[in-house]
Amino acid sequence: MKVAVVTGTARTAGIGHAICSTLLSKGLAVIGFDALPIESSSLLPTQYPDRFRSRTCRVDSDPINLRNNLLSALEELGEKNVSVVVNNAGISSPFMPDDEEAAVDDSADGGSGNRSEEKELLRLQRRLEQYDDYIRNNLRSAFMVTEVCKPFFPPPFIQEIHRSSSSSSSNNNNNNNNNPLAKTTTIHRPMASIIHISSTRAHSSEFGPPHAQEGYASAKSGMIGLTHSQGQALAGRARVNVILPGWIDTEGEGGYVPSEEDHAWHAAGRVGRPEDVADLVEFLADEERSGFVTCQEFVVDGGVSKRMCYP
């Protein structure tokens, strides 16, 4: 039985929970990680008691604790390997505007500048803390989870490659005899599949100070670089791809309901659903259908990022 590790799974209206549901429906076992307990409204623990495990555990710090939680979940499932890793956890709000209360205001101390200097230093500290939070939660977590899961990827098998003397020159044969790689190669089948959940904000940002999103955009852009670098570093052992969702409605009950205008803004005629992302994850997790796909980005935004727009 293939096992998938999915992060950011607590909210039933979220993308991570939809990914768990889709993979479980396809017969995979799933271990979900989140800093918060899975919501009580989730049906996954009762629908799939033999194949779903949920762990309340941070995935951006304390890799030993994460590894121990992974080991215990694998033991409960009776499995030893992790075939799919989906890095979805992170801060969902993209905006980190300046704190107006920390803005420079020389008039408050008669223009001496002492108080305004303190406020500016406080503003700088808070801004850097905000930025670091995004990098840790949205980018470092993806790297850490992958590193923790790597030793559990499916083991390889050795395939012998026999070269006949007639297929190459005598000189080449002599070289092959001295080169063990010419006779054997390590093939990982099935390869593991690593899927990072980034955002279209990795490529573009909204205009204006109220929409400042340096931390979120930096982290989501970093996931694209992480994808192609891991894809090359793990070549032959794991395929690595990244999904860039656009507007996906994860509000749930009581949240904002997209208007007709919101839906019409999309070339697809509607705002995205978590299942739109989950379906692509399921495709990328299936080596039979996506075995030649690695180091790639996939945009799921209903066509918005390709829409030419002028003021």
C-alpha cells in the first residue's frame, strides 16, 4: 500500500484536507500533519480508519519530533515506506502590511527623534519577524518534511545492463569493463513523488502598501527553486513538482462567498475549489500517468494569470 504524507491538513475546507480525501479515495494511505488538531467535522478518521492517520505536529521546526511522529504513524499503518510527499502547510494569508502604530512620528516627542527612533526599531524588528515566519512556515517546512521523509522513500532495485561486443568498438568495450556504471545502474521504481503547493503569487503581486506580501511571495517563489533543485538532486529516486494555485475558495461556512463578478473574472467561469488542486496532486502522485513529469510548475488559477489587464 502506498503511503502519502500531507501537511497542512487540519481545516476541512482547506486544500490539504481535500488532498487527503482524494488520495484516500484512490486507495492510498495518508498521514496528515498540522500544527493544529484536525477539525472535529472531518469525516476522514471514521471513513478511513485503517488508512488515515492524523498527527498534531509542527513541520517547520524540531525534525526529530516530526520523524518520531512519522515513525509511529507508519508503524500503526503497518508500512515502512513513504511514496508521496505533499508540502502544503504554511501561513495562508499573503499580506504583511506595516504596523501603522509603529510608523515614524517625530511630532510625538517634540521633534527630538528619540521616541520615533524607538518606534522605528520596533517596526523593523516586527517586520523581520513577520518575514521570518513566512520563510519558516511556508518554505523551510517543505525542505524539512522532505528531508525527514527521504530515508523512507521506496527502495531501489538493481537492473543489469548488458552490452554486446558487436554494439561498440573494442576500445569502448575495454572502457566499459573498467567502468562498473556501464554494466549496472540503480533504478528506483516506483520513484517517490514530491509535490510542493506554492501560489501564483510566486510570479506576481497586488499593487499598493495594503497588499504588501514580501514574505509570502518570497517563500512561494522559493518553493519553485526548491522544486527544480530537489528534482535534480533526487533524480532517479524521486520526481519533484510544484503546483501554483490561484484563487481557491477555502473559506468554509461563514466565510466570504465569491460573487458572480468574482467567478466571471476567471476564464474558467468560476473561482477554484480545493478539489481542483487535489485532482492535480493525485495525477502527479501516480507514476503510471506522470512518470515522465518532474521539475515542473503547474498553474491552477482558472486562466487569471494569462489575462492581459490594463487600468
